[in-house]
Amino acid sequence: MMRFFRSSGIGQGVMAGIVVLIIAVFALEFRTGSGSPTSALKEQCAVDYAGHCVDSKDYFAAVGLIADRVAPKQSRALSLRKKILDALAERELLYEAAKKLDLGVSDDAIEKELTLGRAYVSLPVDEADGLAYRLGLCRRSEQGFGCEPGAPVGVRQLHVRATPNGPFDYSLYQKAIRIITNRGPKEFRATQERELVAERLRELVRSRAKISDAEAFSIYERGRTRAVVRSVRLERSWFGRFAVDLAPAAVEAWGKEHTSQVEDSWKGQADEFGADCPLVSEIVVPLPEGAMDSEKAPVRERIAALRERVVKSESFESVAHEASSAPSAAFGGRVGCPTSAYGPDAEAIRTAAKKLERGKPSEPIETPRAFVVLRLDGTLDKASAEREGRLQVTRMLYLKFVQDEAMHAFANDLVAKVKAGAKLEEVAKTTTDAMARRGFTPKPGAKDPGSPPGLLAEDRPKFEVSPPFNSSGNPLPDVEPREPLAALAFQLDKPDAIAEKPVETATGLVVLQLKEKTPATREEFEKDKWTLISELERAKGADALVRYVAGLKRAAGDKLKIHEQFADEPKATSDD
């Protein structure tokens, strides 16, 4: 038979006809409107908008293109199916908006992309770049991180050539889309038309974002102008331990002057001061939030060393006063009855204390927030419960008041003296030294009186000079300020200017002084201007697109129907 075809003109004509027929089928398969999807069954819509249903087959085709190389565990971590569903909804909004603007793509443009093996898929506009990079849906930049600037995102490269430089192979193309999307050429092409139209509108919206020379220089100036500051960091815990009078008489006098505050606080805790509540003292070393075992080890060693000092010779009170991080350190570790005012660990402390022998330091106790050494000092009895409770409440209110008062007075004194011409570092040092020595009594007969504990404490006032930072930087990265420190520093107009008002932090105050400011120059800007403008326009364009799509969603309202059950991730299995 094959010999007949080879030897006869008829055979050659038939073979030529077959070739022509294959080419015709390929062309028809690639043409818009060449037929409806092979499945005549109406499936449930994943997205429904403007009369078009993105059915389950189209949805899972998108899942195949996007999540083809993503492990189920990673997909769940990314909530990837939810993102795919939202992106398809955005695509439909963009497609319909493009039709109203008379935007479209030609058949030649569609065929060009398909024969190049580029399959487009929508990603949520507010995180498209990041997802495209993570999922391999863009050409990666030469720097090794992020998509190449200007390259399209949401593109899966299909295997459509037998060799890298070989011709387009229709059979390979058909096999690729069938395996990855479970779609035939007609259905796949129809989806790609919608993707390309939506992408054309995205490009149009992004392209309208422009950055002027003046705007670019203003942004450059903010980013490249550098400042350096001097600072003094104050911790309220230090002032509670070393700068205020905590004698019982002082506490009692303050309580009499603030009876309403004491009464209000007492009413909120009175029920917790029941008979048999353990009275405790503590030494506390905090744990980092969410600490791993490796981070706990040095904390455990430190608390064990502090306990050893008590066991050998030192008083519990002196070790707590010097080294404990809790507010009770100001009173030599004395807590009293651990009520809810103590914090989240109160119940654990009460339970542990009831198992202790009176007067002896416990082994280190781990709580979610710290390692603690406890000492049981006694228990409340019915007769003394109210008196002891009121005293405990008054003591802690007094501490909060006087340590903050002393800290603010210290900070304001620094500001005043620096404004009068003194140097911040020298004023901070001499004032701290004087305050720490005020309550320090050297050991009688000692040749070396030693340094006051207040000068050795980790939370003592600290003078620092920051590294250079810009207006969005942070000169003190381990401080939690209540307002941006960089913004405040850039408001200071000249070197040695000091902020009039100390900055509140989570644990105290910061006094800030400008050391120097180095402005960005126009000459340096000109060297990188076009690269900068390009990057800024890309960022501005991305932001414009996010806002544009958000506007389409608002306008669509409940006409856009997204069926959230498609966002469910497959359940975990033992093979994940």
C-alpha cells in the first residue's frame, strides 16, 4: 500500500490533500468563534459576569497553568486557589471594560503568542509581580530576585518545539495544553483571547502613569538625603529602681493624696485577694516573643545564674532589684498576691507558688513569656486580706506614677541643658551618674567602693549615635516609638538642633538631636534619572491598575458573582 502511494500520482495527491487538511484544521482550531467548547454540558460557574460563565473547566485550566509546579502544601499556604478565583473575576471585569473601549486583539496576535508557546493567565493585580516570580510565571531579572522590569507577568511557557530553535510543532502544543489544562485547542484559544484582551487593558492603564522630572527628583531627594542623630534612650524600669523614693512612708503618703485612683483599682481586684492567696517575690528574665528552644537556652542559663547567687550568699531582694526585668524589681522582687493585674502568667505563678517551701528560691519556672525564680513569702489570711491588697494596689500605682514623673523630668532637663549649649552625651552621663549614686552606699571599709548598680544596669540611660538613614528609615531599630523617629529627625533644621518634646516609646522615652544631614544632589540624580523614572512609573502604573480594578469591582457590585467554593484548597494528605 505504501509502495502504491509512493509510486502513483494519485497517492501523492492524497498525501498532499491530507497535509492541506491538517493545516486547515489547525487554522480553524486557532480562529475565534470556530465552535463552542467540546462539552455541551452546562457546568457550574466559578465566576459569572455580564452573561459570561467561567465554568469549572476554565477555572481548573487556570489552576493547571498557575499551580502546575506548586506542591499542595505551598498552595494551601498561599491560598492559591482563592487568588486564582479572584484573578479570574478581575479578568472578566477587565475584558468587559475593554470591549466598551473597543479594545481587542487580532487573530494574528493571538496566533503569534500561541505559536511562541506563551500561555497567559491572570493573577490578582495587587500581588501579580510577587506571585509571578514565586510561581515561575515571568522572566526573572538578572539580579536573581523579582521579575525582569517590563517583562509580562502571568505567562506560562509551553513546550511547543522539539528543539529550542526548531519550528512550532502542533502535536506538541496540543499535547501540552491537554496535559496542563485538560482543554482542546478551540477552548484554550478562546480563553487566551480573553486573557490577552484583559492584558491589553492592563497595559493601557499602566502606561498612563507618568512621573515628571520634578516629581522624580523630589522622591529621589527624600530617599537619598541622609541624616545622623544623637539620642538618649530612657527606660522607665530604670527610674523605678534607681531614681525614686519607694519607702513605705512615701507610698502611704501618695496613696492618701490619690484615694480615688486607689479605690477604683482596688474595686477591680478586691475579689482576687482571697484567703490563702500565695504572697510571692520573683526574679524574672524575659523570653523573646515566640522563642525557639535555641533562644531559650541563654535565658535559662541567665536565670539559673541569678538563682545561684541567691543560694550562695546574696539576698533575694538585691538580686531582684539589680537584675529582674519585672516591675516588681523596684521593690526587691516583691509581688504580693499575683492578681490579674500581674498579667497573663498570674494563674501559672499562683499555681507554682503553692507548691513551694516558704522562704526558699524555686527552681527556674518557664512561663510563655519568661523564666522566673519564685520565693514564697507567706499566704494571705482573711483578717489581713483587704489591708494587704490595698497596700499592694497602692504600691504599684505609685510606682507607675513616680517612675514616669522622674523619667520625664530627666528628659526635659536634658533638652533644656542642651538648648543652653551643653553636649547631649556629657549631660546624659553626669545626670545618670548623679542619680545612680544618690541611693548608693559603698560597703564599709572597702578599698574599692565599686560602681553603683544603677550604672551597671542594662536598662540605664544610653547615649547613641545612629548610622546614616533616610526619611523612611529607622535610626533606632530596636526601639518601638509611638511616632516615626526618622520623620521627627528630618524636621530638625540644622546640626545640633534637639527635638523639643521627647518621643514616647513602648518602654520609655527617647531624646533626639540632629548630628548632621547630607542632602541629595542634582548631579547624582542626573546619573540615575532615567532608571529611577522608569522604576517610579512602573510602581505608579501598578498602583493605578490596582485602583482601576477596585473601581471596576465597585461598579459591578452584585452583578459580579464569585462562587467561593472554588477557592477551597484540597485537604492535606500523608503524601503532601
